[in-house]
Amino acid sequence: LAPSVTNTIMDEFYDSGIKAGALAGKILGAGGGGCFLFLAPPSVHENVLHALETIAAKNNFTGWRHIPFKFVQSGSDIIFNRDGNIY
């Protein structure tokens, strides 16, 4: 609820994701890092990713990356490796 939680660049990421078809978005993390989590139907995933890539390039965000994930019934059994693969 603090005003410093976001800024104009983060607002631009959020707005672009929503305009590209995401149903919702949430900033996660704290301090000087973190990520956005977007909820979107599979049919618009590529549109959302392209919109976020465009904003990242415009703002010279060179270290950002897309982290894919999926929901499972068995609890947390997702392991993310630095190579970008989910195991």
C-alpha cells in the first residue's frame, strides 16, 4: 500500500501486460529486485511476452527474463534451473 511500491516503468509493464490480454498482474519480491506475475489465457501468452519484451527493450532492461511455470495438483514440485527449463 506504500506509494513507493511502484513507479512509472512498473506501471508501464503492468499496463502493457493487461492490454496484451493478461487478466491480472502482481508485483512479487522486495527491495531492489523481484518480478511480475501475470495471469493470462494460453492463447495470449505470446502477446503478453512480446509486450513485456518491448517495454524491457525500451527501458534498457537487459537482465530480465521470462520464467515459465505450471500448476500441479501434488503441491510444489517445480524446480527451475538457470538454463530456463522446468524439471
